[in-house]
Amino acid sequence: MADKTSEAGSAEAHKAEGGAGGGAAARPAAGGGGMGAWLPLIVTLVAMPALAFAATKFLIVPQINAALGKTSAEPAAEASGGGHGAPAASGGHGAPAKSGHGESGGGAKGKITVALNKMIVNVSGTMGTRYLCSSLTLVGNGEEFKSKAEEHRDQLVDLATSALSNKTIVELEKPGSRNQIRAELISVFNEALGENAVQEIYFTEFAIQ
């Protein structure tokens, strides 16, 4: 009877030791499983900045530099005169003309223009109720004509207003009146400036009010 009791006590002791050992073994296993669950997150957090840096350096930055280089190259090409809209430096279609009716600084043999603007006179016979507003452009040759016309500008204005103020409303409105007035003004201007100084006259304004 005593032997059975001692054997039962030994079995209980072994069982208790086994249970304690199993629990101790289970705890490390549980602890290892918790670290394994966090490992992918830790790896992701460490790797993402490195991936972002690599993508920025090797993909985004080269594309931006390429775009900026292309943009800066286009204005440089336009500035070098390669575009169709660039003004021609000499003799091109886009080069400004250096002589013409509207140019006052042409060569010695080119046509030179001098403007007499906004001359207002009372129309003869209207008792001051009607007036004529006119502007003229005188055309001659060479720089000598320009300097002479500028020197006698006040005299030319006086001659023009005197001739125009003598015209009646009938004379101003009849057909061909401008041609007659033009011929008269060329004559009086050449008396002041010299023979054939003024070759043409253009009316840029001729309004009766």
C-alpha cells in the first residue's frame, strides 16, 4: 500500500515538472511569433525612404533637367535668328525699308517727306461759320530738301493757310478741287524753297466743317 502511494506521488511530481517545462517552452515561442509579426512593417519603413530617394535621383530629377534643357534651348534658337519671324539683319524680307514715302531719313537721292499737320482756316464767304481742317505731306529729294523745309516750316504753314483761307465753300466742294489746290500749293512752296524743291503734295486730312 505504501508503494502505490509513493508511485502516485512520483507520477504527480513528473507531471507537474512536465507542465512547468511546457509552459516555459511555450513562452519563448510566443515571444518569437510577436517579433515576426512586426518585422515586415519595420522593413517597409526602412526601405521606403531609400526607394523614394532612388526614384527621385534617378527618375524624376533627370526628367526635370531634360525638360528644362529643352525649354531653355527654344528661346536660344529664336534669339540666334533661326526662326521665320526674326527680323532679317540685312536685306531680308523682314528688314525695315530705309526709304519710302513715309520715311524722313532716306539716302541723298531718296524721297524725303515733311509733314505739315492740323492747319485750320475759316472758309471764305461763310462769316466764320465753316472752317477747313487739313494736313499735308510734302515730298522732295535728298537731305537738303528736308533741312530746307524744316528751316522754312513756319513760312510754309503761313503760305498754305493763306491759300486755303481764300477758297470759298463752292471752290472746296467742286470736283477736282484738291488737285487744283495741290498744284497751287506746290507753286507757292517752290517760290519759297527753290525751283522743284517740292515735287509732290499729299493731303492726309481735308475736312470741311
